[in-house]
Amino acid sequence: MSQSDQKTLILSQDKLLPNLRDALNKIKSKYGQQFYAWKLNVLHYESRQSLMICNDKNTLEQYQNRNVLDHSYQIVVYTNHSEPKLMGSSSFNIDPLNNLEDQIDKTYQNSLLVGNKPWKLPTKINKDYEKVLTCDPIIKDDLNSAHNNMISEINESISSLDGVKVNSLELYTNLQTTYFETSEGFNGQKDNSDIYFEMAIEKLPLPNTQEILKYKKAISIEDANLSSFIKETSDEAMSISETIVPKTSSNLNIIIDGEAISSLLTKLTGHLNAGREYEKSPFMKKGDSILSTDKISGSDSINLTLDPTTPVMALSTPFTSEGMSPVKANVIKDNIVTNQLIHERIAQYLSKEPNYILGNIILDLGDLSKTELIDSVEECIEILSFSSLLINPNTLTWSSEIKLGKMFKNGKLVSMVKGGVISGDIKINLTNFKLSNQEVKVNEIAGGFDEAKGYVGPSHMLIQSGIKVVGE
Amino acid sequence: MSGKRIEFPKHLQKIRTLMPKLLNILEIGHEEEWYSFIWLEELKAINCVAAVNQSSSESMDRGLVLRVLIDGQNFERATNILSEESLITLTRDFRSELEMKFSKTTSKSYRPCSWKDEDRSLLGDDILDQIVGDTTSKTEVHFSPKCQHNPFDSKIEKLSEQCNSTRKEFLKSSKEIVEAHSEYKELADIKSMIRQNIVTHVFVDREKNMSQTLPITLAYTMGMTQTGQTARCISGGLGGLEIAKHSTEDKLEVTKRSLQLANAKKLIPGRYQVISGPDVTGVIAHEAFGHTQEGDTWMKGRSIAKGLHEAKTKVGNEQASIVNHPNMFSMEDFAYGSNGSYFFDHEGQLGRPQQILDKGILSTPMTDLTSSMRLNVPRTANGKRESWRRPLMTRQTNTYFTPGDKTVEELISMVKDGYLARWASGGMEDPKGGSLTAGTAYLEEIKEGKLTGEVYLGPSGGHVELSDPVFTLLDRIIAKSKSTNANDIPENKFGGCGKYHKEGVPAGCGGPYILWESINCG
């Protein structure tokens, strides 16, 4: 497999697959019914990575250029064992240069050490896989050109900036094809593209102690729109003035952006996953309110749909990890849970009907512009960036230092804000909030410390309840 | 540590033998203008989880990187397709591509250090003992820590048995506590996990051919209440399964503490006197002048530290001293290092300790090869990458505050009204703005020099953030606890770093218990 084969990549025709499939079936026959089933995954990943710095005239210099090719195989073996019956499963990353049967046998033995409540793997698909656009065709067509064109776009945009110094940039353009196949007769392939762009920039003259570090994550070049992003980030850097530490308060109004909204709501919808009910972690079921107290009069409400088919979004997919066809559905209407997310295994455990709901968060827009949101309260802080927004997935509480913000009084910007620790509780915050009427998209590919996120919804949210800050 | 060193894995010998050939294909005839190395890494991982939902997994990930440095630019090809034929083709193609791109170069190549020219003064016994005889560029030198249990003999059965038994024992203990205290409700679950990663690196350039095997073993157990409050314990570091053992104190943390947290009070936001334990102290060290002292951050003009170093500005009081210590193979009363320890970095630089902050005065930064060359500062062993799939950057290894002269009891007795912060919960820094935030899972109340037994969560019921401008913070160290370690190396906790938010690498951090005059807590 070379780096130039990507355009026509059909992983079901991978050269190792017939041998791997044969070896899996051979070991399955060897152990009879105790070897219940298998799944295999093939991954082909290519990445172009450029790390750049700028000189005083904002001329780019690449100091690290990388081409990465990853072609790998993984298997999962399911076993039925013990009396009373237990189900085991274990995964293994196959080394193609080593004996396949030995590796599968080992995975089988590992699986016998796991004793979970039995469930039946699906043998029939709930509906045909939909055709979902999960990849930018331009990136798929020619990864090198796509990456190099974006570098040119960045270069051009940077050289036209005035009054700022660009310190560093990173651009990663990634293309991944995955294929799966199960002993129960399911198979599927999908392509995923993603772009990661990072820019650190500061206002001239130097030296100063304020810097804007911003990231753009997207699935397509069009959505990344790097020229606009560079311009917006530069404008933000230019707007920086002297900062103050916020005053300690138990009831602050804040405005957060689409990225923060997406983070909060991703954690909130996590509570709708029926797996949490089985694991006895805090969860929400159909009919539950997402609020911990009554909604305050005048507040907007959360109306949220999960959609696995939105084109070129991070959580769009033609199939679930169980090989079923994912379903689009409203999950929260007027702050009330309308659907739990129930997949095959947990449905059997909880004696519920599976609904296969998953996907990108689609949140209804509000009525006001961002300016009107700011004008609607006497005082508020717009959080431009959190130092590190940590959200507890179990308690749904969160906190962070304010890396940079803007303080508004009666609709007027009075100062920049930096420092102070801000915290909240999502279930209280959503009792009194307002959403903007402008739409944004947020995409985050899973990896590092982040889970995957896909969000289409309001660009800003004004939160008027349950925000505490410790500062001066 | 007693035990044996781990031999170089035989199954990697074939590819190791190929690596000098690849290096020749890549740079022969270009040594005056190019500097190249070949990097191989293998990660063998086994993992077992005992919980309501059990799981196990085993994986082997292996990849090779070809690196060429020309005119200050680094070019890399990375792949996990490792047959001899495909690697030779990849190397030839890569060379041709670079020859086309650089028909002329403007600068001489970097000259790597030979074994003969290495300064051996700070390498330490663990490295020196393994450099045997007259080493030349062709000598295959291998490093590993001593282990009682050879990690290559670890079986998933053993891991499964150990985490199931831990879970059972801890669940029993928590039930007994609930039965004895009517205010507590049964835990939702206790999850116990053991993971062992055996990392083997091979580095080949024109002067050295060396390898290291680093077994990183972790036992992690977490208790969760029905309301979602959690308490955890972590044991492990650089060593075999023998180091993945929880103590009685760990058991109490997971069982009793998580139950207590369900009824914990919420902190009133404000400034308080705080004692940080090694875990939280370490995060402060890592964030305070850890990230700010990373050479690539200096190189990009993104760090406040460069100017402060050049102006010799004092950024903390006499107690503010921080060490970067890659070749750390024992600490406090543990005969093993943390998961951030290694013998050489991912560019073949041998590990040596470096004081990055000395009594409030900043040194030159930690560096990788690129930042050291561009900044014209000494090279240190801090060039690391998340994996062969990711770029190399300047990264921290083990970062810790130096110890002081008090006992922990003496520190507590010095607090009239304050808190003890023992369990870290994330952290972040602003290297340009000089602020930091370090999270702690909860605070233990101290009144009139004694722990009261009360625990506090953050103002909104989550973890507590400790946040201040770095200079303010480092000027407010009142006292530090002493170390029992013969080399004065305090405990470093098992940890990781994401360089702001990505590129996760192992990074130990620690230090003594530190009493801070006041910190903003919210």
C-alpha cells in the first residue's frame, strides 16, 4: 500500500483480509460455540503535518514537514463462556508480520477472562446504510494538493495582516478510511477527512503579555475557511487592550461561544446514553427535565436533535460501532428528554427497544443577535477563551480560568478581562439562558484529550443563572 | 530497585539491523549538508478493566520515522508498513524528493555528538552502567530500568485477577463503611484498571545506535457515588507489575473519600492559605515554569520566560526552584522513576537533570534539537513526540519543585485557616501572559493547625481551581516539606501532558508538600 493509492482505496480488497478472515474462521471452528463471533477493522490513515513560525515581517517558515502513513488491522473476539453464561470480548491490534492464528487465539483466550452479562449481537440491520458525506472530496482527491493549497492560502492571508505579529501556526490535513466486517455478515467502509489549524498571534508593538491562541477544526476546506479565520483571529488580537481581573461574584452573566455551547451540550447529551443507566452512573431518561430547578421566566429552552447525516460533520456516519444504521431524532424538547440513546447491547440489558440514535447536535436558534444578547443585561462578560474548560461528565459541573474575556456594561465594552476562576452547573445554567440567532458549526475529531463533537446551532449563549467567579 | 534489566526485544533485531542501512541510503554523500536519523518505536499494551462492564485489550503498535534536517527545516516520513522492501523504497524516494528540493543548501549540517565526546558527569549510574566498553557508532547500546517482573512475561490473566480482586476488596470495604454510617449511600460502582505499556525505542544516526525499553505500569481505581462524585487512586510508574499496587491509604481514598464527597460542602470562592500535596505541587511546577520554559515556545516568541531570563528578573522567592529530570529512576522512598522518565529523548539526546528555575531565577529552556539550534542555547533531552504519527516538540519529562526542610505535620500546624489540596484535576498555563490554573479534586479543611476531616468541593459542586499569576504565586511559597530520598528527589506522580490541548505524552510531575501564603480558589 503506497501513499498515492488513496483515491481508489477499497479496503474490502485489502491483501491481508482473506488470510485474516480465514484465520478468524479457523480459530472460531477450533473452539466451537464458545467462540461466539468476531469483528475486524482495517484502517488506512494519511496525514500531512506542517509546523510553522513567522519572522518579524509575518513571512512563514516551515520548520517541520511530515508525511504519515498508517495502515493497520484490529480484531474483536466475542465469546460465550462459563455457567451461568457470561459473555467476553477482547480486542487486539494485529501485527501483519506475525502469525495471524496465534494472535487470534490469544485474543480468544483474553476474551474468556472477561465476564459480562450476555447479549446477542445483531444479525440483521435495522435499515440500509444511508449515503453520508463524511469526507471533503477535495481532500480525498489529492491530499497533498489540498494541504499545499491551504498553506498557500495561509501564507497569503498572513502576509496581508497589519498591526499584529504571527508567532506560530500548525496545519494538519488528515484522511482516514475505515472498513469493518463481522462474522454476523455486516460490513461497511467510510472515509473521514479533517483539518486542524492553530494560530498564535499578538498585537504590535512587542513585547507584550497578551497573545491569542486559536484553533480551527473542520472536516472540509470550505468549512475551515482559513482566510476568514485568520482575519477574525487577527481582529481579535487587535482588539486586546489592558486587562482586569473580574470581581468575585456568585451570580455573573456570561456569554459563551459555539465551541463552549457544544462542549456543555455534548456532556449533557452524554447523560441520555442508556449505557449510563445500566452502569448506575447519573443519567436522564425519557420524560426527565434537564434542569435541576424550575425554568426562569423569559429563558429560552433547549430543543436538541441528534443527526448522523449532516454532510461533512464530525459525528456523521453511515453505521454505528455495532454495525447498525444510526437514526436521527429529537432528544430534548422544551428542556424535557424525549428519547434516550439506546443501542443494541444496552437495550437487551435494560429490556428496552433499541433506537440507534446518535449524531451531531443540532440546536434550535434563538431570537436575538449577539449584540442584542449583550444589550439585554446590565452587565456581562463575554468569554473569548477559557484556559481549560473542564466539565465533569458525571456531575455536569464545570470550571475554568478566564484566559481572555470582554466586560460589557449597558451594552458598552468597558474592559478586557483576564484571570479569575469561573464555574457553573449545566443543569442550573440552563434554567436561565438565551441563544443567539446566528448559526455556527463546530467540529472536533476524537483524539488526545477530547471526545468527538459535532454541533450546528447558535453562535452564542447568554447564561444568567448559576455562574460563580472568584477574582478580585 | 532490585531486579533485572530488560533485554532488547529479539523480534526487533531484524529491523534494527536494517536501520543503519536505511540511514546510509538516506544521507550518504550529503553528510556535510544534511543531518538524518532513523527512529523506531514499538508500543505493546495490555489493559484490563474490572467494573460493571468488564473489558480487556491487547495491542501492538510499531512505526518508523525517517528524519532529515536541512537548512533548519525538518522533513519526516513516518510509516507502520515495515517490510524491508517498502522501507528501502520509501527511503530512496524520500532522498530523491529532498535532493530535488535542495539542489543547494545554505548551511552546514548539524554535527551529532559521538559516544567519546559525551559529557558523562550528569548521566547518572543507571545510564553509565549500561554503556559498556568502548562504544562506537556501530555499537548497539541498550538501556532499560531494573524490574522484578519482566514486563514481556506479563499476562492479561494476571492483570485481570489483580483488578478483579482489587474491585471486590474495595467494594466490600465501601459496603462496610456504608453500613456503619447512615449518612452514606452505597457507591454506584468501583472501577479498577491495570495497564501496562512496554515502549521500545531504537535511535540510529551517524554516531549512535541505541535503544531503550521502558515498561510503564499503571493501576488506577476509582469509586463513584450515585450522584457522580468520584475519588481515585493511582499507583505506578516506570517498572514492572510489582509497582502497580495500591496501599491501605489508597483504599480509604477510593472508598471512604468518595462517600464523603457525596455530602461535601461547597467552597465559598476566595483567597485561602493552601498546602499542595505532591500531585498538585507537580501540576503547579509543570504549568508555572514548565511550559513557559519549553524551548519551542521560546523559539516561537510565545513565552514570557525568554525576556525574564535575559533580564535576570526574579520570578519567585528563594524557595521557588524547579527541576526538569528525564533520567530519574528513583524518587522519594520509591526505587523506581515516574512514567516521564527515560534514558534518551526521541532525538537521541541522553537524559540529564536541569534546574529550570533556581531560587526564582530562570535558566535557559528545556530544548529539542531545533529549538536549541535556533535559540543557540544548550541542548537538553526534551525532544518528544506522542507517537511516530505525530510531530516532535519540546516536551517536559519529570518536572518538580525541590524539597524543603519541614515535615508535613509541621506545615499543617502552620495553617490557621486554610486547606490541603492533594489530588490534582488538570491544569493550564498561559506562557505569554504568565498565569496558571491547577485543578484539585477537592479540598480538606485545616483549622488551627489541624485537619478537621471536612472536605469541600468547588463553588458549583465540581473540582476546585487554584489560579493566580505565576509570579504572585511563586513569591508566596512559605515552606516546603523535606524529602527522604538520598538524592533529594521528591515523589513524582504518574501523569501526562497535552501541550495545551493535544499531543499527549507521559509526563511525571511532583515535589514536596508546599505551604502557599494564599491562592485564589474557585
